[in-house]
Amino acid sequence: MNDSQKSLNQQSAAYYNRQQVLKLLRLHHGLSRVRLSELTQLQNSTMSYIIRDFINRGVVVEGAKLEGGAGYKKQTSLRVNPELGWVIGIVVQNVYAELVKVDYAGEIIDSCNFEVDPDITTLPMYLKNRLENWFKEKGCPPGPLKGICLGLPAIVDHNEGLIKSSSFFNVQNYPLAAEMQSLFPGTEIMIDNDARQAAMAELVHKDTVSGDFLFYYMNYQKVSKGVKPCSFSSVMFVNGQMINGMNSSAGELSGVLKPHDPPFLSDQDWVDLQNPEGELSPAMMNLGLWVLPWLEALTCYSDPECVVMGGALNWQNKKLFAMINEYLSNRLQAVGKASVSVCRANSPVQSVAYGASSSLLEHLAKELIN
């Protein structure tokens, strides 16, 4: 290895280490130097160097004293400086959008939801007016607005900021990022798929135990006196990294993998579906049997450690998950495959939009590291 290659490798490693420190500080809302060294497996001297640099540049600030572990003195809590700025995460799920405002430390400042106009061209101006009213009522958070990330039921082009196709909004090749940029100059605008942001929310949620999982996303449409599932996606994480594919559209299910003829759920069925202790009605059993072939196909193709069920349909019913796990285990074992656990999403309602803001903060981390 020549000196140039060695220098590039060292720079890459240094960047990765700093990126991990920022991500962990946001995820845990503050950690000590010792705990950071344990989680990153970096030497204490390396960690001290990184933290000293971050503190000197105002990227990280010190907080309260923490009890030390065995053999350690009290440690100082560290967190990303929240006054560096803030971001907005928005995810459209069916006819409603969830919006959160998050500071650079990863803390939620405020959240809300609102109805979405089917004409998405009205969204940029609506957001501008809503923010101006919010500033009047509550004041502006510390630091500048650094970026907005939108997760949408659409196939998107990240680089161009285009909605390439969306049956929900009935648009093609709509330059949403450019429209947003004209109203929010100097602000980073990210356009993404709603399923990927829901999956990101699950990854950053503290109860998620593994970075290897398949996230199965399902939206719904309102029908007379009930709902029907619609809009299906799956997102794969390997070693904590989302697999987006060459065109950033991996996960959009079509053809034989796209579920068809969805079952009807009454309003009461839907209430029970969202209740962990709810009853397992015949309609819900039908829902579980209906989705089973696609869960089997996806798990056979990708061989994940577990499958997480999420999306606007909000799968939570424990009895339904017990049934799905039993049936799926039997089907996989019949062909010699190991069982795969299917579980409900851990993330709270607003955390899908929080996932969008987390994606944006990770994207913006380069300006703090460099």
C-alpha cells in the first residue's frame, strides 16, 4: 500500500469513527466518554481526541455528571450541541402527514399531524405558511432551520429530488425538491420513500435489538365503514445499513410479490388491530392468512434475522402476531428453513417522521465532521 492509499484509508476511518459518535449521542440522547468507547470499541485515547475536537469546535457540549461504572469515576454526559440548528421530518401516510421538528441533538422540539391535499403541488406553500404561524405562536428554535426531509408514498429520485411516480398523488416526474428549495432557500431538502423512513425509525428506536431485519410496510385506504390494505413495500437492513438498490427504489413491491385482493377490515377490526391486547376477529385472521404467502416469499428471498411489520395500518395485535408466527414457522420448516420471528414495530406514531429527520441529520453530519 502506497502512502496515498494509506492516507485515504486513515481519513475514511476517522470520518466513520466521528460519524458513529454523533449517531450514538443522538440515539441515546447523551453518553459518557467511557460508554462511547465501549459502544464503538475505540481506544479511550482515540475517543478523547475525537471528543476534544468536537468540543473545541462547538459540535458537542458537556452536561450533567453521570455515575461511573465499576472502577470508573463519575463521568460527564456528552451530547450534540442542540443550538447548531434543527430539521423537519415529514412522512405522508394515507390522507394524513406526521411532522416533527428535531434539534441537532436528536431531541423532538414539537410534532403535529395534518390532512394532506391530494394535489401535492400545494404542499410546499402550505408548509411555509404553517411554519410562519408556528414561529408566531411559539418562537423560533435556537439555530437555523438546516433541512427538511419528506417521506412520501412514491418512487423517488434522491439526487434530482423528483417524485418519479406516485399513484397516491397521481403525479410523475414532479420536481418537489426544487419547489421546496424556492420557498426555503439555503435549506437542505431531501425527498424519500415513506417505507424507508418508517424502517429508519425502527432502526433508531432504542428497543430494536438488531441491525439485521426486514421491514414490511403496509398502508391502507378508507372504504365504507372500514379499511383495506394497500401500498406495499419491504426494506432490508444488513449490519444496520439500509439496502436501497441501484436506483433507490428497492422494496417497492410489484408483479407477483405485490399483494392483491386485500381483505376488508371493519372499523372495530381496525381498532383491535392497533390494540396489542385486542381480540382476534375472523376478519383479522383472514388478514394474517392473506399476508402469509408474501411474508414467506420475502423471508425466503432475503433470509433476515426477523421481520418487522409496520406502516400506517399499524399492526399491533399480539394474538395476530402469535398466529402469523405459528403459521409462518410451519411453512418455513416444511421446506427445511429456520423459523423467522415476525414482530410489531416498536416506534411510536410520530417516530416515522422522526426517522425522516434522523436520515437528514445523518446526511448533514458531514458538515460537523469536516
